[in-house]
Amino acid sequence: MKADKENENATDLWWDYIARVHSHCYNVINEDCSKRAFEHLEISWEKTQKCIDDSFSSKDRTSPTTTNKLIDDEIKYWRDYGTNIYPSVVINKKTFRG
């Protein structure tokens, strides 16, 4: 039996997921492929979808006034550290590129 995924490091799970979809889905990463990766890794699809849904300010995702906390936080990080220029890495709040 695999380790309890609820207690595994989220970053490790993210990379496990990315490795799985890229090795099995190739250039077609769609919802079906993603669900298969979740199932293989024993990650809760429902909990992840709830997290995504909860990150939006409104149920109407098509409204121009709807925001997404996760995306907004990522944009702020990019602006603060300049990590939108690749390749780059942030170590101790200092951005390195190259």
C-alpha cells in the first residue's frame, strides 16, 4: 500500500503528478489524463477541485471581475522576484537567472 497522500508534502505530490502526466499523456494533458494520474497517485480529485473552486472569488469564472487568489498570489510573486523570466530560481528571496 502506498503512503498516505494526505500527509505527503504537497510539493512532492505536484512533481509526482507532473512526472506522471508527462510520461503518460505526452502532449495531450486533458481532464481524463489528469484524473488517471490522480487515481494512480491516490490523490483526491474532489478535494483538489474544491480547492480550485474555493480559490475563485465568484462561481461565475467568465466574469471580468472574478479573481483567483492562487493566480493573483503567483502574479505577485513573479512581480516581486522577476521569476517570469526563465530560467530563474529564487533562493533566500534573491532571484538568480541564467
